[in-house]
Amino acid sequence: MTKRTIYGLAVFASAACLSSAAWAVGIMPMIAVSNQVPDGKTVTVDEVAIPHDGFVVINAPTDGKPAAPQHIGFTRVKAGFHQNVDIKLDRTPKPGATYVAMLYNDSGQTGKFALGPGATNGDKPVIVNGKEVTEAFKIDKAVK
């Protein structure tokens, strides 16, 4: 084996050992979600890109406007790109209402979503250009 071949194998092996968090650092955070036909149990987020492990959170409306921390469901996501992310809901969404899907960093206790009254060292929203990464969507009035 030549030195060049050995070097190439070492670079390949090193790259293969990198964690998803290491390769995901260059990812621009984003979230995309379509209007939903409710089944009363889940919301499906079309696409998620997140550079570090975190959470996709569904926030409920307050006085007709979507607001955090009034979340009705969340799921943990690993760093990277994801499609068709299902989020189990804590309560049935209201048909015709607008909800907001939002990205949070896993910045509190690792693996546990912490937000709202009584939460200490809570998870923080993902911020890009001074704005939270969110996407509003409606729950259609038709029920599956």
C-alpha cells in the first residue's frame, strides 16, 4: 500500500466516525408544515432541518393567536434533515384553528423537553436572524 492510499483510508475512516451533530453544524434551521386534516392524535410536520439535537413543538392558539408556551405536543429530533415528523398531541386540536410548529434547541436537560411554568433551565427556541424558527398551519374542519 502506498502512503497516499493509507492517508485516504484514514481520512475516510475519520469521516465515517463523525457524529450526526458534527456534520449537521452547517445546516440552516427550517421547518415546513402543511394544513392538517385532524385525526385528533397527531400532527405531521413535512420537513425539519436542525443543526443540533432539539424538539419540534406544536403551540396552541391563545385568544385566537398562536402562542408559546401553550404547547399541545412535541417530539425530539436528532440533528439533521427529517421528513414526515409525526408529533403526538396531548389534546385534540380545534378544527379551523391556527397552530404553530416551532423548533427548540435541546438546551436544558438532555432529551427532556422543558418549557412553561415551573420549568427551570428550559429549552430555548432556535433563532435565525433574530427570529424564532416557526411555521403556522391550520387544522382543517373536515375530520378523518
